[in-house]
Amino acid sequence: MVMSGEKTGPGTAARPISLRERKKQLTYQAVSDAAIAMFLERGFDKVSVAEVAAAADISKPTLFRYFPAKEDLALHRFADHEDEAARVVAARGQDESPLDALRRHFLDGLERRDPVTGLCDHPQVLAFHRMLYGTPSLVARMYGYQGRSEAALARALGDGVPDRLAAGQIVAVQRILALENWRRIDAGESADEVYEDAVRAAGLAFVQLRTGIEGDR
């Protein structure tokens, strides 16, 4: 998804970012932006890492210090959101349950047309999604990011077996909701046209998470 290179959302304001870390983030962003522009123009498999390094005016070894694999150049923005669900849970109010906090955050994302929710019809976002889902190596690499997101959420919930089971279900639900939104938009509907159905589907999904698969049948 074409999204901000900075982590945003609940809990981010409490931790100041050092100048060194800020410069590192800017480098990540600049290199990733250059790579994604080339990938979208020519296709992921037709652009070499050496070409990306040259476009970003850095050496190939330096590029690999920032991005261990070519796929990470395209999926850097997913890495920025790996611990988003965990941060939402950690920053929730005392009277708010983890599931309520995650539901609120997802619905807010839908309202903002956040690319993470799949409900974004910006041309660049659509082009990025088409590249992502049309490139097997990117899809495979993305599952690694989702696994780390699941692990971070499990730790925020308590890291017991029930917490890991819950985290797996929550991450899967959010992924499926986002994918369904994107599929409809990719088929020609606008984000505004899909919005009400997306909100309804999210509501049903979080009810199912709360009650269990057979709890509301």
C-alpha cells in the first residue's frame, strides 16, 4: 500500500524520535519511494536492485544494509505498520477492551480511507496493490510482515496461548476485510460506494471475534 513512511496512530506521541533515527527513517523513505516508482513504471521483476541503488544515489551494499531483500523495498510501508495493532491495544483507555480499541481503530481507518483498510481508491494505491497481489514473491514476503504483526499483538495482549490465538484471529480478520474492500474497488467501485458495506462487514467481523464462530448463529 502506498502509505506514510512514519508510524502514526495511538501511542506514537509519547516516544520522541532522535535526530539519528529521524535521518534513518528519511533514508528508508527516500529509497523506498524511488524503488516503488520504478516498480510501478516497469514492473517489480524488471527492475534490479542495482538500478534502485543508482536512482537513490547510494551503493548497493548500503542499500542492503537498509533493505535485506529486494521485496522489502516495496513492502517497507508494511513494516511501518507491523506493530500498529499492538500500539492500539497498549494505548487504549482503562475502560476500553482490546477488541473495542481495535474495532474503533479499524472503523476510523475506513472513515479516513486509510490504505491499510483496503478502502482507498487513489490511483497510486490501486497501482501498488495490483503490483503487490500480482507478484508472488511480494505476496510471500508480506506474510512475514503479517506474522510479526500477529506476534507483536499477542505480546500486547499478554503472550499466552489464548492471546496468540486471539492475535491470529484478529490479524486474519483485518486482512480479509481489507482484501475484500480492495477487490471491490479494483473491480471499479469507488471507496465512497464501498464504505457503508465495509463498515457493516467490519461490525459483523468484530462481533464474530467477540462471540466466537458459532456464538451469533
